[in-house]
Amino acid sequence: MKKILISIALLYIGIFLLTAQSVYQHGRLNVQETQLVDSAGKPVILRGMSFGWHNWWPRFYNTDAVAWLADDWKVTAVRAAMGIEPTGGYLTDSALAVSKMKAVIDGAIEQGIYVIIDWHSHNINLPEAKAFFKYMAETYGATPNVIYEIFNEPDEESWAEVKAYSIEIVETIRAIDPDNIILIGSPNWDQDLNVVADDPITGYSNLMYTMHFYAGTHGQWLRDRCDYALGKGIPIMVSESAGTEASGDGTINYTEWNAFIQWMEQKQISWFCWSISDKDESSAVLNTTASSTGNWSEADLKQSGKDCRNLFRKYHYNYEPSRIYQAMAKGRRGEDLKIGVIGGSITAGYAASTENKRWANLMADWWETKFPESSVTLINAGWGGTGSDIGVHRAYDDLLVQNPDFVVIEFSVNDSEGELATKMIEGLVQQLILAESQPGIMILMLKQDNGTTAQASHKPVGNYYQVPMVSFADLIDAQVAEDGISLSSIFVDGLHPNDVGMNYIANFIKERLDSIYATLPADAELPEVNTELPVPLIATTYSNTFQFFYNNIIPYANQGWEIASTGWSTEVAGNQIDFKVMGNAISLVYTQNDDTFRGKADVWVDGGTKTIIDAHMTDDWGTKYSYILVQEGLEDGEHILHIKTIEETNTSGHYVHIARVLVAGNTGSAAPIALTSSYQKGVVNKALEFDGTESFDPDGETLSGYSWTISSRPANSTAAIQNATNSIASFTPDVAGEYVVDLIVASGFNTSVPAKKQLAIKATNAIPVPVAGNDTLSALNKYFKFDGSKSSDADGDALTYKWVLESAPEGSNTYIMKDDYVKPQCKFDMEGEYIISLTVSDSIDVSEKDYIKVTAKEGYTGLVEPDEKNRNQLYLFPNPTSGSVTLEFYTELNQPSNIQIFSVIGSKIGEVKSLPKNVGWSSLSINLKDFTQNAGIYFIKIIQPGRQIISRLTLQ
């Protein structure tokens, strides 16, 4: 397959389009009630800088300065303040004024940001204003970037005068431009919004009213006036503001400035700061050293300039590539990396020939190759047959709890096109933005062989939140054509890619990662990671979700439903189960398959509309986990989810199974979860320990209480639990039989579902017997397998095993792998004796230790399990030998054995007599050079009562 090449230049352009262009994101602006909204009707907050009077600081009125504000300060709009008077203003030099305004307006259009065309005057100049705005509307009215501010700050004019003037200017603009926003001033330096509210201009759309504040002079009283106006339906834009006094000078009042900022953000009011100039006053943001065309260093900025820049960058919701940069920087430093993926069956790896050929693993390889000093862990949260609707609810439990550094979202072939898919992908992105580990985010969009994909519903999320997207759906056709293969050849069934298809997916992602890595800044220059959510594309409901399982919620009411580890089920029509939950959206996961006994159920919230779920499906590919959004848009607080099986069915039965209950939005605080072992054995009058330390609260709250109780016990038992309010309790049973112990934990006002533990108590218990095996030999650096399977328990109880390396040659690093297995393994790394112990437990008593001695020898070849060895064979090692040799043989009778050594021609050259040994396998080491110094072939004979065994040995 050819290496897939994507132009880095094009990728840079793509990233720019998604991160810098506010107009690209929002389109033409409108006013709905008191809110500025975009072309899709979603609220918008513009945050921008106002240039100073053009006639006093014309040097900054150029496209480069606008570009710098957009790129470095991250403004989404600018304000061009055209001075009308005094000297040099529009009234005395209109050509200069218009040329400077056009430079800023054209720069804003080029950067894809909004621009206020400001008639910067304190006086009414009606004929001149009408002529100017007529020209501006004719020139720029067709572009969505422009906003008209028709009277900067009326000072002594009455509202009646300002209103009459404004209506004439509005009519002039509207005759040409029917849509773009027009800003109306109010008396007393744009502060009498309360007066405007009682007598607004009517009959025109997309009008807003300006408010100006200077935090050193203005305070809560001005915000109160605005709140009054908002309450009367008056839309407001703060087109000029500063932290200084109203004179434009003086100290910065950070307390009031912050109060105004917070108020504007909360009310979703757009705001602009004053001013781009180098005037000798504190509200002017530049020093005289600042260039006319941007590229301003910190030394070029006054304190107000530093503050304004920081504010714009703080509220600039640009999430990538800063987060991906952060993950890459960790790798560059050699730190551990966790790479996460969440999606459906393609992400899970269905149809990949091996785990390592899944696209997720191939993508993780990029991180391992790029950052070889880092340990890279892949977190694969793929779940076949499920979409982003279930994915957004399980994201925390399956992925985010493990604190990934980078996450790819993939649901485009599992989702169906529509607002639900957009809403759920948005919720996933929001959860990643808010995640503690601040992971990098990428959206992967796939398609089926026939072109089916939900990417049209996912792309708006990527565009809105400005996160990188990789569209296999858009790229693959051209790529397979270039490679000379058919699209169908990379799928196994038209849906799931084979190994070749997986490789294409991974390569597209790798190329995108390469392009981002090529621009990775030095650690000291990494951009700040944004962890705040913007106004949502659709909703923030699914930015917070929670799953309820059988073990963390108690049904509010239950008629006939069984509770098991898989959820809740019933086979009877008319049975009902209810759950009391908190959330603004309530959903559930139920199972479907083609079993002929499956039925239907009504589901509804509170007294809302009932929806029928059908647990039967005609597809025969197995059990499907299906999602239903029961109701959303719910008010905060508690709600009751009802589930009731109905008589209607497509089969012969009524079986319905609910796997999970899901909530989203303001879910309140989740109940804690009690955890302890579900089964424990014991013996009368012997203390047992109950451990609840694994219990936890999903919200991270500290558990405030534990309660251990006995809910069922044998007759005549009176034993009590000791330390029953601690995480670890003890209990000494007094009667043999079956007990049930409940653990309930609390956090705040919430308590858990009881965790139940069954106790099986016996009157007596036989201590188990370990059998570690006979002493034996092993070669170096070869796998040696222990065998504890002959261990026993007289009561027939199941055993657990514990192997311990008690001693080893000095300097050995040998360890036992899987030391709790019946037959663990190890590799002996040095010659010598190793002592290993085995203990076994029946969960009541632990046995004494049994020992096995293993002698490790270089070159030993008798690595055959004892039961597989030939008892009629003499094993020699090493063979050939330079002298020393070990013999391994079997003795059938409890009588001595003799060893005889013969030359190749049959001459006896030596003997070792009377070797005592019990029945079984034994070993003995001899040095052949004690008998001969001649190299050659020799025969070693073991002589035992009734039999002789001979093996050949070569002496080097």
C-alpha cells in the first residue's frame, strides 16, 4: 500500500479555518429577544478590542494590526472608532477617515472576525451620518462581518433626540442592508439604558443598545440599570469598556472590572475593551514602542494591554491543538502516555485478524514510535453495536476514569444522522474538555462500503469546538483508487474493515498527528489549555452523565422484576419497576435478540408520554444493547422512571431485560457504591474479617459511614458483628449454616444499595495439604513449570495457591510468574539450588509450607515433565561434556544402584557403587575425568536389581 500523503500546508489552512474564523463558525448574526445569536440561532458572545480615535492614532488602522489581534490576542471582533470631530475627523477629512475604516474592516473580513463600524462622536451630525452609513451599507452590507454603531456616546442629548436621530440612520441602513446588527446609543455616555427600556425603538429587527462602562467609575448601579433593561426585553452590547476611571486614566479597579466581566459572561453580553492606542493614559493598551502593525511584545504592552490580552485568551474557546500539544509534550519529556479510543465494533477491533492490527493499536504505535522513551498504554473503550448515545453515558466509567492523554472518538457508522447524534457527540467532546486529565481530542469519521455515515451530524461539533477531524469517509475513495484496489476489498462485510482497511484508518490519523507534531512548540511556549465550555452548539445536558446498574440504585418500587448482576428482568406482562433519579434527561439501555419469548414494555417519566420498547428483534446476530431516550428537557430535581411490561408482543412471551438506567444534566450527587466479596467460607468459633475498603463514591466524595448487618442467619445464632460501623469489621460465627451479611455505605445524605455477602459456615474444617513436588533439576534460562495439582483438601473445598521463592543463589533475579497459579513458571538465571515453598488455602485455613528444591545446571536437557519421562532411560547432561556430568534416573525398588563407565570398545574404566535412593526419580553428578583423560565416546550404565540402563556420553 502506498504511504498516504496529506499536504501539511492544507492541514494548516484547515486548522486556521477552524480556530481563527469567528464568522466561519457563526455566520450572520441576529437578535432573538435580548440575545445575540448566530445563523443557527445559538447564543454568541463577541469579545474584542476597540481601536482608538482614527484621527489621533491612525497608524494602528491597518490589516496587519487586525491580524495580530485575531491571531495573538484571540479577539473575535474589533471596533473601528472613526473620530467625527475635532481636527482630522470625518467632518474635516472624510477621505482619510473612510480609508482608515476600510483598512480595519477589510482586515476583519480577511481574518474572518466581526467588526463594529463606529461613528465615534458625542454629537448629532445627521446628514453626515446618513451619508456615511449609506456608503458603508452599500460597500459592506452583503458581508456578515459588519455591525453598525451609529452614535458612540450621546452626552447631553435627550433620549427623544437620540431616538429620532437613530430611527433615520436605521432607515438609511435598512434600505440597503436588511440584516446586519445596528447598535443604538443612549444618553449620558451610553448609561441611560433604563430610560431606553421604557421607550424603545420599535418596528425594526436586529437592533441592540450600547452600554459603556469604566470600572474605576461605574459599579453595581449601572449593572442594575442594565438588568432592568434586559428585563424589559432590551438587547445590550458593551461596545466600549475598561478597568480604569471614566476619564480613561487612573488606576485599574480589578474588583469592579472582574464583576462586570462575570456579569457580562453570565448574561451572555458581548464586550469590547478600549483602546488600541499609545496615548499617555492607563486605558490605552500600548506603549509608544509598539509597532503600528502588531507583533507586540510584552514590553510593548501597558498593564491594561496585558490584562485585556489575557482576558481574550482566557475566554477564547480554542481547544486544539493545545491539548494534543500537551500530550505530545509529555511524550517528548519521556513521560508515560495513555492513548484512549471510544467507539463501536470497528474501534473494538471486529474483523481485525489480531489485536495488534486494530486501527487503535496501529494508531497507538505512532505514539510509541514517536516517543520511544515513553511507556504508552492503549485504553480501548470500543463496544460493538453501540452508538454515541450509550457512549456519552459510559465515557467516564470506560475511559475518562483512567485519565487518558489523547482520545479519538469514533461513532459515525453506529450513529444515525440527526440532531440526536450531534447532541451526543457534543456531550462526548464536552466531557473530554472538562476531564481532569485535559486530553487531546480528535473525531474520526468512518463510512460503510455503501457510503452510509453520520459524519454530517458529527462535523458541526468538530467545527464548533474546533477539534481536529479525520474523515476516512471523505479520504478513502481517492486513496484506494490511487492504490489500485476496490473499496469493497477493504471490508469483510461492507461495514467492518479488514486488516487493510484498519491500516488505512490508522494511516489517516497518523498523517494528521504528524502535521500537528510538526508545529509542536517548545515546552515554555505551549499554549494554555482551555478547560471551560462555550455556549453549547445544542446543549450542555450530556456534558455530565451517570449510569445506574443493579448494584448502585434501589428500585423506588418493584412488582415482579428480578434483580441480577446483568440488570433487571421480568417474564410477566403487567409487572412494573420504578426508579427515582435526578437529571434533565433520562434514558435506559435494554437488550434485544431474536428469542421467541421476548416482549414489550411501556417506559415513561413522571406523568409524561409513554414509549414502547420491544425486546425482540428479527436480526439473528446475537444480543444487542439498545438505547432509548425516554425524556429530556426535564426540570432539575427528582423524577420517577417507570417501566411496565405490556400484553402486546410479537412473540409468545413477555420477557424484558433492562441493563442500565442513564441520566444526564444536573444529576445531583450520585449514591455511593458498597463493595465487598460476595462469598466467604468460615468455621464455627473462628473470626472472619469483612472488608469494605473498596467501596467508593462516584462523585469522589469521602464515605461518611459504613454499616454491616446480618440479614439472614441459622436458627439459634446470636453472634454479633464487631466494628460494624468501620470499613473493616469482624464476625465470629457461633452456629454452622448459611448467613447473609449486608454492607451499606453513606456519603453525605446518600446511602448505597446493600452489597450482600453469603457466608458458608462449617462446624469443623480439615486443613488442606500442599504438595510442591519432588526435588528436581532444571536448565538455565528455560521455562520451568511447577505443579501443585496434587495438593488436596479432605473436605473437598476449592484451593488457592501461593508459591514463594524462599532462597536462591546470591545475585539471582529469578522470580515466579503467576505465583497464585496451580502450575506457575519461572526461569532460573544462575546455577545452583533454589528452594520454593507452596501453601494452599481453602479460604478458611492456610496450610503449612511444602518445599521443593530445584538445582539449576547449565546445559541440562531433561526438561520433560516427570510424568512424561521415560523411566527406562538414563538422562545425561551436558552431553557432550568437558568432564562434569549429571545423571538423572528412576529407581523402582528401595535398593542401592551402581554406576559403571565403559569405553566405546567395551572396556570398563570406572564404577560408583551403592548409591542409596528411595523409589522415584533421582540425580547424581560425577566428573568423567576422574576415570579417564581421553576424549571420546563412553557408555554410562545404571545397574539396579532386575534391570540395567545404558546411555552414551561424549567427552570433549
